Amino acid sequence: MLFDVRTLRRGDWSVLAVVGELDLATIPALRQEMDLLDGDRVALDLGGVDYLEPVALGLILSGSLRARRREGRFAVVCPPGPARDLLEESGVDRIVDVVGDPAELG
């Protein structure tokens, strides 16, 4: 199983770029990386995710809530595909800003 998460800078944004499967086995590693971030603009880039476990939606919502409490911003970068479909079907895209490409982060 391939999984990697790296923090990148894109302008004012701290971007967590995830590669591989985001499932029960890898969610703790992503949560740990998210907990290390303290910037007021955080994005989760799922462009390299092969599989998104529905339970990961809770982690996405948690990241969004944490950013709002700090009066910051949180976004998910997710191109069209199965992961984006899950965000839309679950309604998460109505709660969290979702963009198709990192260049769309404002």
C-alpha cells in the first residue's frame, strides 16, 4: 500500500498533499500531520488519492471546523473522480470549500 503526506507551501496556504489510499490504516498519519499545522490557511490536496474511505470525511470536517474556530480558512483540492463524487454525495462540498486544482486556492 502506497501512502505519503507532505506539507507544501503555496502562497499563503499550507497544503497537505496526500498520495495513495486514505483509509482506516492511513487516517492517523494524516491526522497527525494536520495537528502539526498552525497556519490560518490550510488545504488538503486529495489529487493523488486513489481511494477515499468515507470515514475520512470526519477528518475533513474536523479540519474545517478547526480552521473556522481560528478564523482561518480550510479547503480541499480534489479533481473530478471517485473522491470528489464522495464529497458531493455526502454533502461535504456544501460545508467545506472544494476546488479542482491547487491553483484555485485564493
